[in-house]
Amino acid sequence: MPEKYARVRAPELKGRGWLNVEQLSLQDLRGKIVLLDFWTFCCINCLHVLDELRPLEERFGDVLVTIGVHSPKFEHEKDPDALAAAVERYGVDHPVLDDPELNMWQQYAAKAWPTLTVIDPEGYVVANMAGEGHAQGLTKLIEDLINVHEGKGTLRRGNASHAVQNSDLTLLRFPGKALALPDGHFLVADATHQSLAELDADNETLVRRIGTGKRGRKDGTEPEFSEPGGLCLLPPHVAEVAGYDVVVADTVNHLLRGLKLKTGEVSTVAGSGRQWRGTVDFDAHDSLVVDLSSPWDVAWYDDRVVIAMAGIHQLWWFDPVRRTAGMYAGTTVEALKDGPLHEVWMAQPSGLSASPDGSRLWIADSESSAVRWIEDGEMHTAAGQGLFDFGHVDGPADEALLQHPLGVLALADGSVLVADTYNGAVRRIAGGRVSTVLDGLSEPSDLVLTADGDIVVVESGAHRLVRLGAGTLAAAGIDVAGVRHRTERPPTMLAPGEVELDLIFEPAPGQKLDESFGPSTRLEVSASPPELLLEGAGVTTDLRRRLVLSADVASGVLQVVAQAATCDVDAEFPACHLTRQDWGVPIRVVHDGGARLPLILRGMDA
């Protein structure tokens, strides 16, 4: 066993309950390599990791047991029924421990979603890593553990058995987005069925299904998708030139697909299929060469398709005529900051809607529980206060709270409807106020306006489309007293005054720091509220930073963004890699707190 793996006994797994298995303990798993995946189902990076782990689970199925530890961020995610639905929605077939109070999160010293912890066959923690992109490093570590423990006689082979929950049979299964078609029909992204469903004007009767239902990325008249999301109907003159009518955000494939409505033929129109892990630039690129990252929604605005690139907290654009694509807004920092488009911060944008007059683009910025808009090259926030403040509160927009909204719909009167997903509600923003139009829904994820003026809600958790009743909008505007929440993520206790931020970078196996294109590392630090940080904000190339915390601010969030450039070692044609990770670290300033904040940045695989 390499010396770098410390011998720390893994705490026993305890929680509210289990999914996909009746009961499990680390003692039961002695002799197996155990991979704990600390996740929360709102988090796009966590969803990326689920897909990264699938090949490892298949390859090492006789020695590796993956356990998802669900440690929720949002109040809604503490609901056991919502967690069970998410396990089905995202195809999680390994055991999942329900950790609603973040007890396991604390015992394993997790600081970010996702965090991966590896436990060896003797029950010791041997590795921790935050973020995504660690499949190659995990492969090497698992191979090392197999060799060591087979030699010691402490490895136990044989596939672990557990009961996988079965899906109910419904016409739609966790639909994400929908589109009203010119003929009155609805096109629905039927995500868990890996297909598009065309429904009749009654929003219930199936007209046809586009897609085989098999997860994949095949084009043609028998296409395959992987959790399709947003849908955008192109203007007729653009569709005629492009050769297709609808742009589909094929989320897990990291692609945009084009759909011809007449024939049902699907083609790939943007994306290489690789997940974006590059550097920020605002240039135009060949749309079929550029890498995308979990495109969640699409809308026609500014004479092009704008993409909610949830995976990297940005908006991108796609030109179907020129067949080019590029970045539109955001720096990839996950936070909430307004201003010029190239400087703003977003947090998993997941819903888009252009105003009928084309002047504004409205955005559901889900992880900041915010609704924002773009006009004249700048972004503004209509409602929402940041990454860790959420709830169901009506009233003045600067005081109102939402909870992880996924959809928006701009109306001709200037108001905006919001699919307030984790509150199970439709909200309305108008005249500087937020009101509740309808609640009691099951994870609404999108809103559609029909040609007749009806509002149709994609009720994802109930697997259906529902219409708002007559007069519902007219009756909207009654305030909800509401409940305020703040993420109960355990804060790091730090002392006021000088604090050393020590960011430790560990390259992925077979890689080393590379300065071919300038400094190999970059560190950006900011705080919310800004008054928390008296000194130390800004960007440097040194991964160590002296911070000075104010004694007058009791608590806040330190936003730390680090990146490191590496290249392959001893390769004939070495590839270059860019590792990037951000942390929103909740802190509490106390006089007996620590004077050092260590964070570990582990190099990403190719």
C-alpha cells in the first residue's frame, strides 16, 4: 500500500434509512472496497459524478461497493419521498443512505458537493476528493487496493446484491421541459424515458414518441437521447435554412440535437459529446467541435439560441445558420453577481424564457434560488438572495424567497411566472413583488403558454402536464407569510483577524503542473457579505493566501475558486488538462476559532 494513504478508521454509516437496500453496515462490507459518494440531488456536479461512476461500478463490480450518502442542501431534499423519486429519476441503482441532518457529512469532514471517500477492505479511509472528474484517479487507486489486499488475503470477491426499486409505468416519467407546437400539440422532454413525447392538445393523449427509449446518442429516425431537457422552436426562416425545427438540449450527452417535426428525424447540431473542462473565452467556435456541459434549457433570444449551461454556471449561444457556438454570459464561478454579461456569476441556470417583445431574457438560476434577467448586455436579479438563502416567502421582490426554481415564463404584460420547483409552486413576479399563484404541485419544472392563452405546467414529480384553472392568474397576488430557510451546512469556525488559506493541489496520477501557457495555478477569493473579508480578496497565482476576517461580521460565506494547469508525464504527445473547483465555505467568526483554512484541489482526469 503506498505510504500516502493514511490509516483512519471509517465511521459507521448511520442515517434515517436506506434506498435500494434494506440495511447495510461497513462491517457487512469488510473485504470490499467501498466508495462513498456524498451528494445532493439538486447539484449538477453530483449528477455528473453519478455518470462518471457507472463504468467503475460495472468494471469492478465484484470488489467495489458504491454507496450514495445523500446529504441535502435544500429543505425539499430532506423529504424522503423526494429523495426516492430522485433516485429513480437519475437511475441510481447502488445503495443510498438518507443523511437528512448531514451527520455523516460531518463525520467524514465533507466540505463540498460532491465529495468522494474511498474505504479499503479493512475499513480504513484511504482517500477523499471533492468535485468531479476523478474516474481515472479512482481507477488507479482501486487497482492498487486490489493488488495490495489480494496479497494480504483481505479482499473478498463476489457481486453485492441489493434490491433495486422498480419504476411505475406512466405515460411520462419525470418530464423536464415542454413546448407548445404550432398545431396545438405539445412536445415534451420525457427525461427518464430517454425520449420526446408528442401529446395532443388535451396534454394527455400520446400522438407519437421520438426516441427508442434507450439511453444513447444515435441520430436518425430511431434516435437515442440521454435525459433530454429544454426545447426551442426555431423561427420559420431559420428552421428553413438550418434544416430542422426544434433544438433539443440533450443534457447528459452534453449535446444539442435538431429535430425535424415532419419526419421525426434527429441530428446532432452542437457539441462534441465531451464535457467542457477548458478555459473561459467568448470566441465563436465550430458548433460540432466545441465541448458543452449539461445544457439544461434553450430559448430563442438575441437572434440565436441561448443555452442554459447548468454544468458550468454559464449561458452559451448557438447559431443554427452559421453553425457556431460560444459563451454568452458568466465566468463559471458559482455564485450570484450581476453586471456586464462577461463578468456575472450564476449558479446552475436551468430555465429560460424570452419576453414576447424580445427585449429581455429571463433566467431561473436554480442553485441561488433566484430569478434573473438580461437586457441591453447586462444581467439583473429580480428575486433571490444567494446560494444558501431560500424559502417560500411572498412580498417585495428584494425580500421574497424561492427554493430551487427550474422554469420561467415571460408574459406579455411584463410579469413572469416561475416554476418554483422545490416549493411545489407557481410564483409570479410583477410590479416589484412576488406572489404565489398555485401551490401543492409535485416539483413543477417548466411553464408553457399555448396559442389560446392557457398556462400549462410541467409537473415533473407527478409525471404529467397540467393546466392552470380559469381565473387562477386573475386571483394571484395574495401574499404568503411563508417560511425562511438557510442551508444548515455546518460552518467552519474561524477566528477574526489573520487566517491562512492553504489550498493544496494534488495532480492526477501521471500528470504534473504545466506553465506552457502562463502561470500553472490561479486562486480567486471573495466573500458574502463583502464586509466579512477585510483583506485577501481578489486573484493571485499563489495557492496560499493571507486573509483578514472582520470581527464585526458574525458569519458569511467565503467563495474560493482555484484552478491548476497540468500536462501528462512521460508521454510522447502529452495532453494538457485544466482542473477547476469552487467552494462556497460557510464560516462563523468566533474568538476561539481556527487560524487556518485548508482545502484540497485534486487534479481531474483526462
